[in-house]
Amino acid sequence: MEKDRLLVPWDFTEIAESALQHAIKVANKLSNQIVLIHVVKTLKKGEEALVELNKDIEKLNKKYKVHLEPLVLEGSLFHVISDYASENNVSMVIMGTHGIKGMQKFTGSYALKVIVGSKIPFIVIQGDPTKKDVFKDVVFPLDYRTEAKQKLQWALFLVKYFDVKINIIVPTIKDKALNTKLMGNVHFAEKILDKYDCDYELHKIEGSNSAEESIAFAQKIDADMILIMTTKGIGITDYVLGAQEQYIIANTAKVPVMVVNPRTDLSRYGSFSATGG
């Protein structure tokens, strides 16, 4: 039986190797095969890239004592990775980012553009992993959206495989109708996490900006990850104006971020299991 895979987008940079280091720690927990994927625009460039990729893999296999697989695909970076991940045995994509720089502030984070639309979760990193265990403290921003409930399945996944503590961030919302929806999500989260005997804690915050507050709280507790869900139907306007997601992904604290997209092929509340599937 073929092993599930972890994809690591490879662009021959130091940040890609940092993503690989994270992937190795995750793979040790999940027993997944790690695949380095490089996307090219033309077949000719693909042949050249495969030669260079195999050279890197030979060095990396010796350096980290792992067995890596090369994969070079032709197409658009913004579609190929998520399409391949959705159609093959891929558990998640672990990707490095340099944050939002230069023109990306106006055209949107490259990382967010790659992620949106994928059925597979992405973990986005900005540096080498710490010497701690893979993940222990996870920050879980919660809002009033119905689809936010789907994110809980990935919290259960992290609890099952990494024995994490889920720190739920509950913002202050003055609008009564929206606050009622928010409290409904809070109670739902408590019910699910209690059912699976998860270690979790609620943290009520004064502000309503979940992006800023989540990053600040993650710094305060030295969190290992922030788990977020993208906005349903996110589009070019959000990229230009600056979706909250892209600022969390490129947070200045450089906390790894697990990003999942809302699924329209699930039931209203998602498919809750301790596997995340």
C-alpha cells in the first residue's frame, strides 16, 4: 500500500530547506513519504530542473538521513500544487514563505494564492523548526462563521497525532446577532473537544481583530502553530485590500500557520473525526 505523502514545494532556497526540516519532523509522526515538488512553466525547464532537484535530493538524503522523492510538474504555481495534492495521496503541504514583500503587499501573498482552493491543508513556515517537539501549543482563532466549525476536524487531527493543546481565541463582538453566532461556535467547539477528551482552553480577548490578537497571543504563549481557515469565496479584492489570512500567514513572529479552506463537499458542520478527514 502506497504511503501518504507530504509535499514540500522546492525552489532551491534556504527557506525551502527549512520547510523540509519541518516536514521531516511531521513525517516522523505520520509515517509519510516526503516529496519535493518543483513547478516549471515549460517542459524544457522541467528537464533541467529535475537534474538540479535530483542533485539536491542526493545531498539532502545524506544530510538528514531520509529518503526524498523528486517531482517536477509543468503549469502555474498557483494551481499545480493544490491540484496535485487534492488528486493524490497527500496528507498536507508544508511550504516556506518569505512573507509579504514589495509588490506582494498590493497583489496578495503568493502563499495564500497557492493555498486557496485546495482540499488539503497547508502548513506555512518562515524559518527552521525549534528544538521542541513538533507541535504542542496551537492557537485556534474562532469567529462567527458557520464554516468555522469545519476547522475543528483539523484540531482533532493535531490532537490525535501530535498531542497538542488547543488555545481557542474568542474575540469581542458588540453586534448581538453576530455574537450569538460566535457563542454558538464556542459551545460547539467545547462539545466536540470534550467528546474527544482534548486538552484545550478558552481565551476571551478584548479586541475584535482576530489576526492581530491571534499573533500577539501566539507570541505570548510561545505557540508552535496558528490554525486558521480561509474566507469562503476569497477573491482578488481580498488580495488587494489585504485579507486577514495573509497577515497571519506572514506574521512577524514567524509562527508556523496551518491553513485550511472551507469545504463545500462536506455536510453543514463538516465531517468530524479524530483523523481530520
